[in-house]
Amino acid sequence: MVSRFVRWGAALALVLSSAVHAETQEKRIPGTKAFYWAFRDPYTGQNMGTVILDAEQTNRASLFMKCLGDGNLNFFVSTPVRLLADDDRPYDLRKQIGNLYRVTVQFGAETVTPTLGIVGYLPVQTQALAFDEDTSARIYSAFVEGRLVKVRIEGRGGALQRDLNVSYTFSPEGFVDASEAVDACDAG
């Protein structure tokens, strides 16, 4: 009797996970380097969608816009380079990340130095750096206005990649369509 319930439960879990996976499959905006996943939490209805822009120079670096629910969003950059050590102390890493890398974000003539954060908790995403709320809002506006966004990452003394000095350029092409597909994270 128990085994029947276990098999039924496993089958139901497989069907539900397949349905969620089908709803969250990556979709490309044709002719661009923009992708998106439209997803709402099935219990809360909160928008958890994501927009991804691959860098012009490589498909291995990407800029992500992650919907956080309640109309909030956050941008982070993912690189082909491991930036952070595998660390089981994310709280300590959060406090020191600004000392590990200097990042500048440029949109047109304007350049900002964002406050950096980590992506994930346990585990921390070791190839990604998150940007603060103000920088995220500026990146969003730049893309909506059709401006290129350039992200420069420089390693500092204590960084895993202390000699790192890379720049990635992200085109606004496809961003507005991808953002609309995720309901602009329900912002405003």
C-alpha cells in the first residue's frame, strides 16, 4: 500500500516539475542576444521572471535582470571567470565583496561604481556579482532608452582573480521586448 502512494507521489512530482519547467523555459528574442524566462510563483503569484542579455563579445558573459517580486528587480553580471571562492560564510563574503573587485557600469557618458553584492546564499554563485538597487534602476532605464551598457570588472588585492581586468558590452536590442514578456517585473 505504501509503495503505491510513493509511486503516485513520485509521478505527481514529475508531472508538476515538468509543468513548471515548461512554463519557465528560456525564450529568445529573435535576432538579438536577449532571452527571458517568464515565471510567477504558483503560490504567491509574485513575478520571478528573468531577462538575460549576452555580452556582445562572448556568449559566456551575461547581464541578468531578476524580478524579485513586489515590483522589485535586480541586475547582476555573470562571467566565464570564477570571481569568488566557494565560501560557506556568505555573510562574511557580503561584507568584503566591495574590497575584492572594483566594478564600473557605463551608460553613454555616465559612469557609476555600484555597491556590489553576492548572488545566491548557499551556495553562492561564484561567477556572478550583483548590483545595488540604484545601479539596477539606472541600467533598466538605459536599456529602455536604447543605450549600450558597459560593465568593467577589475580585481583587487584580495580577489580570487586579482589580475582580472575585463569589460563586457551589452546591447539594448531585444531588452524592451524581453522585459515586456516578464511584465517589467511588475514595476510601476
